[in-house]
Amino acid sequence: MMVRTIFLTKPKVMMNFVFQDTLVYWSSSRCLPQRNELAKKLLSLLPHHSFGKCLNSVGGLDMALSLYPKCMRDAKEAPKWWDHLHCAMSHYKFVLAIENTMTESYVTEKLFYALDSGAIPIYFGAPDVWNFVPPHSIIDGTQFSSMDELANYIKSLANDPVAYAEYHAWRRCGVLGNYGKTRAASLDTLPCRLCEAVSRKNGRNA
């Protein structure tokens, strides 16, 4: 079994934003034909902003900083897309997350960055994805018979505050399933876990 998961050190809950009419965020700069085609079909049916090099719809790679100036970390330095990734995502109700490879247990940062931002991921990837995320926290795009059906569901969900809030119940109630264990073994938490281990061994004098 292969698992590739990357997280931030701590989940972020960003539920206080006033969401805009543009429902979906997507960003990709590795333009794989199959992923591009899938994204193109779905995004054509929904109001969206597409960042990155693939299917860019906002006019440039760093347009997120023009749309959301508060996402800029340091005005003195040239912007980097990863500096504002989570901040930009947090302004959307949904984030489209499509894996490079759709195979069992291959779950990557694309999914978890969306969860960390406070959005609902629209996910295409590992068929056993529910082993790695909180219950009722994502939309599994493979469970819909067509892109039209999926797009209609997303629109309906966006207009139903109660149904939308149900996808965030895990944040309030702490029902994580295997999510906590998955995060604890992720690459992004490795530096913090190393620091904690060194600290337990008397720090730099260990």
C-alpha cells in the first residue's frame, strides 16, 4: 500500500469568510491531459477561478494576490504561488482536487490543503479516500453518474446553508475517523515531530 500525504502542522478552520459568488477554486501547473480534460468538463459548468498554468482563467499565475491582497506574505519579495495557496482557497466554498494518479491509497496534499483552508474538496482520486479524511467532509466526484449531475449537486449544496454546514460538522464536533492518525504520519508534520523528539532528549545538547 502506498500513501503519500502532506499536511500543514495544524488544521485551520476558516468559517467566518463571506464567500463570493465564484464557487470553485482550482490550481494546477502540471498539465496532465486526463486531469485537464476532467477539470475542463466540470469547471465549464460552474462559476470558478482557475489559477496556475493549466486552464488559467484569471489572467496570470499570481492573480490570487491581486484578488486577495491580504494573502501576500512579504511585499518586498517576489510572490510565490505556494505563499498564498491556502489563503486564496479559503475564499471559496469548494476546491477541486484531482490526483495525478487515481489508485488506491494514493492521497496527496491536493486534498488536504483544501480541507485545511476551510473549503469542501471536490475530489477525484483514490477509491479508498474515506480511510484518510473525516466523515462527510468531501465530495467524491467519482460517485456521480455525470459531470452535469455533480455540478447540479454542488450548486444545490452552495444554496443550502444547512446542507453545506453538514460538511463542516467534523470541525466542530471533532469526529475525525482516521484523519488524526493520517496527519500524525504525514510528511508536513515530520519537522515538528523531529523537534519534539530532540526536545525530549534535552534539546541541542542531546
